[in-house]
Amino acid sequence: MSYQAVVRNSTNNLVVSQAVGMQISILQTSASGTAVYVETHSPTTNANGLFSVQIGSGTLVSGSISGI
């Protein structure tokens, strides 16, 4: 599954051409549910602050994507 986002800093400025760290968690049942899958990514933003990642291809922290 593809995921894209634009990254902004605390003053709402774009984070341009920089590596960012992120964690993706898939939660069971609700937004406060148990994490059934967790992975991390370290993408680099482009000139517009945009990055793209493939959920399921990051560094596994816990769980199994095939079990979802």
C-alpha cells in the first residue's frame, strides 16, 4: 500500500530535501486500539516537502503484514 505526505516543521514551513524518520502503526478496531503491525521508514522529502513510502516494505518493529 502506498502512502504519501508533505512534511512541515513546527513553524509550518516545508521540510525540503531532508531525511525524515517515521513510524507506521496499523491499529486493531479503533484509533486507540492495539498495534497489530508496526514498521519504520527514513524517506527523504523532495523540493515540495513530499515523500512516498510503501507500507509493508519498511523496517519491521512488530507484527506481520501478512496477518492483517
